[in-house]
Amino acid sequence: MSNLEEKLLINKKQLAQVLKELKEWSAPATVLLSLYVPPGRPIGDVLQLLRDELSISDNIKLKRTRQAVKRAVSAAMDRVSMLQKIPQNGLVAFCGENMDTGEFICDMFSPPEKVPVFYYRTDKKFVLEILEEMIQSEDVVGIVIVERDQATIGILKGSRLEVLDEVEDYIPGKHMMGGQSQRRIDRIIEQMVDEFLKRLGERVNNYFLPYLEMGKLKAIIIAGPGYAKEDFVKSGYLDYRLQQLVNKELIDVAYQGEQGLREVVMKAQDVVQFAMYREASDALETFKGHLARNTGLVVYGEDDVKRALEMGMVSILLLHEDVNIERWKEEAEKSGAKVIVIPNSLPESDWFYKTFGGVAGILRYKIG
């Protein structure tokens, strides 16, 4: 990571402050520029987009609005052109003018998580929703409510429940015809149920695997009013990596949709809490245990942790979510150290941050 890239990268606490300031900006016309660039996007693509938008702005009829948009786009171009490549987490820029006071802002930085989209817009307010997601809790619990012909896929992220999808199909109930006809109809119904569960499994995989790959998915809770939830778990239609996260206790609930998700969370509070904090809490307890027993198997303080990483001695790297996580991840990857982020929501996170600066390591062996 170059010096310029490192200067551009901000942590979650800094992002929260930036967002607070950007939210205060508004304009009577669509002159506030928002630009999102994902990692790997060539600088040339970004500059070409801005050149095109600068040219298009010539068509704006109102002179004051046209000048304000041109100023915003030109400022964004100047800042992007200073870079040799897009930072590893991507890039965002917010440029614009308060048309009443003439005050101007052009803020460019790399956020604490990867930018997911290539996006440009001028509006009366800055587009901040994508960044707001990044300051929410990183941990996610997946929830699937299953019946034989309908299902809800949702997530619990921090304290926020979100319905991702609702899947529905028409599957007839059992008929009482008797004989061969009854068995044939039963087989058709079973096949329809199986096809529904297969389609549901594909949807769940599509929604949950990205969270798993980002290291955010901590558990999956399967719920429902009847036996369909058990059939779904046994069906094999979930990706094997997701299957490993399915909680053994299946939850009985009566509803679908958001009401059903709330019922799941109420009935599975212990599961949710354990899943959300398990890895971080266990790692912090291990760290405290070594401290208490004076085993010599912990290190803390930026300089000492960095030195231990360079020597390949760190087994687990503990990082508070308010430190520059991406910078430390790079160091950890070189030596094969596992990174565990301590979230603000963990009761002892404040103690960890204030006492150890939010950076510590559990060692593979003692420093001689």
C-alpha cells in the first residue's frame, strides 16, 4: 500500500464522523456529486466517466447550476488524477457547492470496507447509503423461515432485521382419491415440494454466500411451523459451507415475513447472541487468560505486534474495529496470522481499545 493510499484509508469511527458532516450538506439543485469506485477499476475508466459528465453538463440550461456541476466534476477529476491506481478498498468522492453561501467541499477517501459498485450521481444531497452500511455491526445472522410452499429469507445485522426475499409457490394439499391415483398424486406433490426446496436453497446460497465470503456470517437459523424446516435442512440444497453454520436447534414459529423474523429472534436470543459474539469473545478470553497467567504468549502495542508479525510469531491478531484494520490485515496475511475483529458491541471492547490501543496478538510460541 502506497503512502497516498494509506492516507486515504479511514476507519469506521472516522467514517461515522465524515458521514455526519456530509449529511449536513444540501442544495436547491442537483449539484452535489457522489462517486463510488470499486477496487480494481482502472483510473482511466473513472476519469473517462468524469470527462463525459463534464461534457454533458454543458447542456444544463441554468447557468448557476451548470457552473456548480462543472466545478464539482472538475474537482473530482483533479483528485482522482493524483492516483496511480484505485486503493484496495476502492474509492469514494463527494464534491459540491453550497449555492447560497458559495462554500465548497470535495472529500475523497477509501472506506473501511470494499466499495461494491461503480456509481456516479449528482443530486440535491450526497448519496451516503452505501457507506452507512459499513458502520453497522459487521456480524450477520442468517434466518430462513420454511413452509412447504412459502419461505422468508432474512438477516439480523446488529439490531436491524431485514427481509431479503420472500419465496412462494402453489403446492396442493393431499387428496383422498385412493389407489394408484392417490400414490401418483402424492409423488407429484412430493416432487413439487422438493423443487420448491431446491429453488429456496439456491436463493439462500445467493444471498448468504457473499456475507460468508466477507467473514460476516456467523450463524444460520432455520425456522418454520411444521416439518418443512427439517426437510430443508436434510435436503442438501444448501451450500456445504452454509450447512456448517446452521444451528442444530430448529425454531418453531407461526409467521412469515418480518413478523416471522421478529418471532425467530425472540425465541432464539441465546443462539443469536452466541453467534454474534462467539469468535471475538472467545479470542478475547484467551488473550486475558494468557495475561493473567503471564504465559508470555501475548503481545500488544503497535510496534511490538508489528515486530512479532514480521517474525511470523503471531497466531491470532486481535484488532478493535476502530483501528486501521486493512493495514493490519496485510501484515497478518504475510505471516498466516488469523485476524479477529473486536466489535464495539462487545462489552469489553472499550477496555481492549483503551488499555492496548486496540491491537494485540496471541503468539505461536514465546519470544526468546
